[in-house]
Amino acid sequence: MSHAIGLKCLLCGAEYALHEVEYVCPLHGDEGILDVQYDYASISRTLPLEDLVGSRDYSIWRYKPLLPVEPESPVPPLSVGWTPLYPADRLAESLNLKHLWIKDDGRQPTASLKDRASAIAVVRAREAGSQIVATASTGNAAAALAGLCASVGQPNVIFVPASIPEAKIAQLLVFGSTVLLVEGTYDDAFELCLEATRTYGWYNRNTGYNPYMTEGKKTAVLEICEQLYWRAPDCIFVSVGDGCIIGGLHKGLKDLLALGWIDHMPRLIGVQAAGSAALYNAWKRGVDPSEITPVEVHTIADSIAAGLPRDRIKAMRAVRESGGAFVAVTDDEILQAMQTLAGGCGVFAEPAGAASFAGLLKAVPSGLVESGEQIVVLITGSGLKDVRAVLKLPGKGKTVRIEPRLEAVAAALQ
């Protein structure tokens, strides 16, 4: 039996049994985001830390007792999770930092962190006997759902803005998804997906609506702490769009504290694109997240482009309760961060993924982090997701067209 024991509304504190409500607190309509509650004493008995350390299941399912799925439920065959945590010594030295790691979630099956949540969505949809799974996305969540569904033969419908990069549409098509290109924004696609899932009875994977997506995304920080031998870092930088990832990191850290596996809460630094900075603006002004109003979005970082962050309650709590901060970075700063990150440690991130590193580059001179702190930067997606952005980089590399002769090589090198 699952160790998840209930759901709690983050707005009013109302508590529900797991099967009493499906997605949101009915007292607040679509805004009533819920948080999954666990029996930590039972988890400690089922999953003692020494057993976890010896596990050879290098995927998110090594943490199955900490996830809202039944123990006997089959999981997708794709290997989701346990992505590398690289020490970035050269980057650290250039920034006068002593301890810096890069967590590369571009190494997931569909090349983004969103595979973690989609794996949970597929398992729960199949537990519920749903015929169709649907989501709205700017690309990565869609690709993640499409790939995980393809691995088990689960039909799915994807709502995406028609403007997303072709590389992301290609992923959806090759996985065999039904793709609906919405002539509008991500927010338009989100609302249409909500309406369709209610009308047709499909399983809804939408971030900031389905509370179980947070639980999949929290596995990134469970891995970070385990890969650091259960020494939690001092600070974690993560890019923020809808807010579900940073909310998931916060939830995972609270889980680990409740289990006694770490001894402190790291500061969570949420990084938003300046052209999509609703949460940053609200945090800076001290506005309650429930009162955030939509902003007009203009950024190359399409994966974090959200006029109205759907998981804004969890995202704001993650920053405030961890003693963290929000940082806003421009598109130019993101592009520079892509290049510095790739050249400094060999990790190629898409613009949204590199935004977290751009946030660190901005945080160091402002004094937001200290030289001796242990810092982790979470990269949420591969640069192969959006090669158009790479073509905007000035680049240290160059191409030279030559004849197939050794003399031409010598001339090009000169």
C-alpha cells in the first residue's frame, strides 16, 4: 500500500483522503492546489537509509516508498532519473567559489527534467484506468509525457502553443502523440487542456493542477542529496516558469528533513527570465502569490515562459520558507550563460536550463552567495531542444569551408 495518506490544500489547510478529490481543493476551484501527505514513520520502516544506499535501481523508483504510487504498480521501462551531478571546478574557480556542482537533467530519456513528473503521471493514469492522458506544455512536459506514454503504449493528447521550437514538435510526432497546436499562448493551451480533460474524462498531467507532478519533480533533489552522501548543499539554483520544479525541490527537502536524512534546508534560488518574471516581481514587492496577475511574456527561454505561473503558491513558499530568493535574468544573460556553462564544464543546456546558471552568475557579484558555500545548479533541459538559440551565440568556435587538401587545413588554422 502507498505511504501517501492524504492531500492538504495549501490555501485553506483543508485535508482530504487520497480518493476524496481528484486534483484540486473544491473550495477554491482550479486554484486550490493540493500537497500530498505521507506517513514518514512507515516510510522509515519500509525504506531504511542503509537499504536505499545499497539499492541497484538507479532511477526515480529507488525512492518508490516516497512516491504517491502503489508498491506493486508497474513502472515505465524508460530509465528516468539518477542523472549525473558533476563537480564544476573550473567554473567554480572562475567565480571564486570553492564548491560548485552541476546537476544535468538534460540526460533524461526525452532530455528534460519533466520526465520525472511524466513517469508519475503515466503510472497514476494507469492505476486509475484512464484511456487518455493529456497535458498542456511549452514543449518539455509534452515531450516527456509523449515519450513515457510511448514506452507503455498509452494514448495521449498534447496541447502546445503553435510557436514552440520545431525540435520539440518533432519529439511529439515521432512518439506518436496526438498534437494540438494551439494558436495562442501557453496559458491558452493550459485552459483548453483543462476544459478538454473535464469534458472527455482524460487524465490531466498539467503542472500546478495535478498535485502528483510535484512528487515526481522532487526526486531531483533526493538524488542531489544522496549523490552528496546525504550532506545537503547550502544553496540550489533552479530556473522557474510555472513553479512546479522549485516547489518539488522544496517538497523533497522537507521529506528528507522529516526522515532525518539531512540536517538543514538549503536556500532555494528561483531564476526567472526577465521577460517572464511574475514570481520574481511578486517576491520583490512582497505580494501574496494568490494575488499574482498575468504578465506579458517575451523570452527565448520558452520552457519557462509563463504569463501566470500555475504552481505559484508552492514556488513562493519554496523560496520564502527556505530563506532563498528570486533572481531575474535577461535573454542576453541566458545566452552568455549557455556558452560559459558549455565551455566551462561540457554541459549543453537549452535557454531555460541555462537560466539557473545565469542566475548564479548574477548572484555571485551581488553577494547572494558566499565563496565557501556548497552550491548546486540544476540544469533542466538539453540544448538540443532548441538549436535556434545556439545560432544566436557569438561562440568561441568557428566553421571554415575548405577543399579536401592538407594545405587547406593549414591555411584554415592560420
